[in-house]
Amino acid sequence: MNGDFRTEFVREPAMLRHYPALVLNADYRPLSYYPLSLWPWQEAVKAAWLDRVDIVAEYDHVVRSPSTVFRLPSVVVLKDYVKPQKRVAFTRFNLFLRDEFSCQYCGAKGDLTFDHVVPRAAGGITSWQNVVAACAPCNLRKGAKSLRHAGMHLRKPPRAPGAEELRNMGRKFPPNHLHESWMDYLYWDAELEA
């Protein structure tokens, strides 16, 4: 199995409306928590047919061909282990995930942008250590000033996150739809029995 497997997730919500399959690595952990590693049912059926995955849970819904009836998989496990990435790409999405989708100046959530703590005009670079998530009002208020001149403070100092740290952070932000058959494999929302 090639290493590009992890990038083949369908991230378009329209493709996942009907019967998405949760994709687990060979160790039964999701390949990705945020976005959650999901395939449309067609990809899950194809992977099962090609013997690339084991089906561990199914929907009640079936699809038919002239010669076969196939229950749609809701959870599949890769037969070959895909080694998780150790390097975290410096992307807007990963930056927002690191900062828990909140402004690092006031804590507001929602319509975020990013801000250079040391302004680029003052020699600040675009890096994990100098860029934070910021709401538009805070970003405008700070502008090209230093934190001291703007009278602002960071909620936490910016730093490069580790890959495992970012994966764990993704567990805090489950998607809107979690099928009941996925709960045994997703640890953030499973209700613990007393």
C-alpha cells in the first residue's frame, strides 16, 4: 500500500452525506481525527472488494449489482499499517487547530484570520513561532504594532506543535455527524459506563 493513502480522503461534505465509512489504520485508530478520516461508501466498497481493508461494522443499507448484494461498510480497517506523519505542515488549518479555533488575543471563536506577533514590517517571519490565530477586530487593533505598543497580550506563546499533539487536539473537535457504529473507535465522544 502506498504512503499517499492518507491524502485520498474525501474532504467534500457533499460526498459524505450518505453512508460514509470511518477509515481506521491497521492499529484500529483513525488515520486522522480532524478532519475525521472518512471515505464515501463507494471508496469503502471498492477497497473491500480489492481486499485492502477489513470491514468491522456495516450499515443496514445494501447496494446491489446483477450478481451481488453488498451491505455498506460503516467502519473499515486498513490491512497495511500507514505510518503517521511526524512533520506537521505549516498550514492555516493546522495553525487554527493548534490555537483551538480561537483568537489568541481575546479568545473569540468564529471568523478567524492569522496575525504575525512580530509584524512583518518589523522583520517578523511567517513561522509557527510568530503566527497566531486572531479575530478580525483584534487583528485590526494590533495592525503593524508590537504587542506592547498595541497594549495586547497572547493567551499562550506560539510554538510548533508535534504531530501527536495536533492529532490529539483534533479529538476535541468532532464533526457534526458521528454514526453510532463509530463510537467504539473514537474516544472523545464515547460515554463511559460506570
